[in-house]
Amino acid sequence: MKSNLFEINKDPEGILSQVKCFALDMDGTIYLGERWIEGAKAFLERIEASGRSYVFVTNNSSKNAAVYVEKLKRMGLSVGEEKIVTSGQATIHYLKQQFPGRRVFLLGNTLLREEFSQAGILLEEDNPDVVVTAFDTSLDYQKMCKVCDFVRAGLPYLATHPDYNCPTEDGFIPDAGAIHAFIHASAFRYPDRVIGKPNEDIIEYLTIRVNEERDHIAMVGDRLYTDIAAGRNHGLKSVLVLSGEASLADAECSEVKPHLIFSSVREMIPFLL
């Protein structure tokens, strides 16, 4: 496969040889729903056999790391929570750095609330100091009224990630970005800071977790505006795979250009020597 702008499934400059850690998006990159993308498990095995490492990096804050570990186990891959980096974890890190000891109103699922509490974040429903919005699939009208009141009152307003939709096996469902739009329509504010891909806060957290320099990390994913932008804008290598959301035509039209494009992670295996 070849296009006017990109050579597909090629690495003429040996970019992958410089990579020590692969930061891998999950849905659309490694699996679709509960189904492995063909060759993905062999790709993970090849990373480790070549002396490199990998972590999974997801913007989805409706689940905690333990849920992803359990899902991967069901699919036949045994990994620990050290392999999972989420926008929720990165938000916890940011709160501890920038708002230590502050009371947080968290618009999020029970799993995320448990993760925040276990990390020592003080959750507060009625008199918070900070608002954090996540991908809350338990959202109801009462919650929306409350969060809009706090945002309208001018409290610091953070969000775990910007994605408008979340892919599922049946299509798309509204994600955190859609919740931001609802809040903006009522409270006339967007988040003061968004932690997840493509923004730098999650990349800073990632580098701490994997203990590698940015130029030795490759962000691999299927979305140009999150995965590829996160890599390109913050000093990582960026690899687009065409197994999920973005097409080759999307890449050619995008202002954000990946370093490399592969049909899927399977085609990267021969370059991991």
C-alpha cells in the first residue's frame, strides 16, 4: 500500500528501532470490544521478546485499571495494573500536584470514585473546592444539575479527557466531550484543563510511570486527534494504525501527521528486531 503522502507498513528511517517503550491505545488498536485485532497478541509478545516494554494508555475514565486487567485476562492476556495508564489515574496525579488536600466533586462512575478515594482524593458532594468531570455512564439529570451549578459558580473545573464519543461493538456512545458540551450549554464554561490525550498532563504522567525519555516512547493508536496528536505535540514518536477510527484519507487531510502508518500492529512485528 502506498499513498502520495505516506508509505504504509514501512519504516525507512528506522524510527521503531529507537523505541524502548510502546504506549498503546486499546480499543481500535489492540482489540475491538472483546475481540483481539489480528496479530495483536503476537505483537505484544514480540515487544517483550525484543527487550522493549509496553503499557496500555486509555482516555476512558469510566473504568479503573483493575477492570482493564480483568478484561485482558478474559481475553487470554495476564498483565498487572502497572501495565495500565488511564486518564483517571493521570487526573489523580494532577490533583495531588496542583490541588493537594482539596475537596473534589467528581462526576464519574462508582469504579472511578473508588479509585479516587483509594488514592487519597477527598470527594465532596455539596461543598467542593474543585470540579472534575469524567466519562460517567451512570449520569442522570440530578448529577447534571449539580455539576452545572458548581461550574457556573466558578470553581476550578477539570476533565479527565476530551473524547466526544466512545467506540463500542455496536457503534458510538456519548463520551466525556459530549458531557462538556452539555455543561457549556448551561454554565457557559468548558473545562479549565483537560488531562487526557492529546494533552501534556497524561504524557507527563506516562513518562513518570514508564521511566523513559519521551524520544524513546512511541504512542500507537487509531485516532489522529488524541493518540497521534499526543505523540506529535509532546516529543514522542507517533504511529497511526488503520484498524480503528482513522483512515488513510483522514491522515492525509489531517494537520497532525504521524511519524509512521501501519495497517495494524501486526505489520509492525518485523521491525521489532
